Amino acid sequence: MRISGTRRMPVVVVVVVVVVLAVGVVAALWLRDHRRDQEWAHGGDGVDARARITATGPAGFGDALVAAGVGREAGIARAAQMYVVHVSWSGTPDQGGSYEFLLLDRRLSPPTPVRGFGVWDAEGGTGSNWSGAYESLADHYPWLARTASQHTDQGWTNDTDALGVDATDSGDGTLAYYLDPGQLETSSPERDLLLAMVFVDADGEVRWARKVPLTSLI
């Protein structure tokens, strides 16, 4: 009996070790997922961001850019309406990535993205962009549900535009968006529109998104 018991001891020890390791792995995964959930919900809380917006027609677009501190440029002649947004921020928690900004019409449910035209910061001007990695936004924020790709008769499509700048510790940029003919115009963009600020890390992964309050630029 003693010999038999001695032979069983290593098996028991192995089982205990396996159980302990499994519990440790599960706990580590839970902690990782919990921290990630917290980042999705509160990652942008430490960033102080402000934005001012104005609505204009194509003819007044150059004046609106000048008012935002950018050189004069021509607008889109066919646009029903254009928007210029000056955004500033401080307190960036993790530098090295980028801030992507999306403008949405909050009068529609879920809010509908507005087409991006261009962005200007300390490095100069660039156009709009979109990445498949940004599709994760719709999974975590109901108010960004319409940023996800849509299925049509021609397949999956996405016409959401983001305007990106470097995520420095503090900075500012000027963003421009536009409406196509027939889309819903507004005389109070600070009330009817919504600006989303999205942090994308250096590896291209979306970390969090937050709403930025809009006030009048002009």
C-alpha cells in the first residue's frame, strides 16, 4: 500500500501544477481583457481636447481656413456644404501613434460620418484616410456604429473618412469635411454635428475613442 501511494504522488503533484498554471493563465487573460475594456471606455479621459467648428459654402471655404490659422485653399465646387474644425489637445497618455478625427451628423441615429477633405498641422497638409483596423470602433461604441463597412449588392463598401495627425503630448490641427449635394445641411454645426477623436497606436491598432465638444469657430 505504501509503495502504491508513493507511485501516485507524482501524478497528484503534476495535476496540481497543471491546475495552478491553468488558473494563472485564465487570470492573466481576464486581467488583460479587463484592462483593455477599461482602455476602450476610459482611455481618452486624461486628454484635454477642444474643438471649434464653422459651416461654409465652397466659396467661403478659404476664408474659414484662414480664420482657423491655415493658408487659403479652394473648396470643393460641387459640395453642398463644407466644415472647418480647429482642434487642440494636451495630456496625451501614450505618444507615438496618431489621432484620427471623424465628424458625424448626430441628427441621424446612429450618427452618420461626414466625408473628409483634408487636415493641416505643424507638419503640413494631408488628405483623408481609412484603415480596416478602424472597423473595431463599431464593436465598442454604439455612436460609431455607422463607421463599419456596409454590405451592398456590389459587396462590402466603406466611405467613412478619418483625418489624422501625430499624437504629440500637446498640439492642434485644422480639419475640413464636406457634404455631397442632397445631404442634410446645417446652420448650427456645433449643435448638430459630433467630433470623434480616435487614438491609434504606433502598430496601427485602435486603442480608444472619445467625443470632443464642439463650439463655434466664427
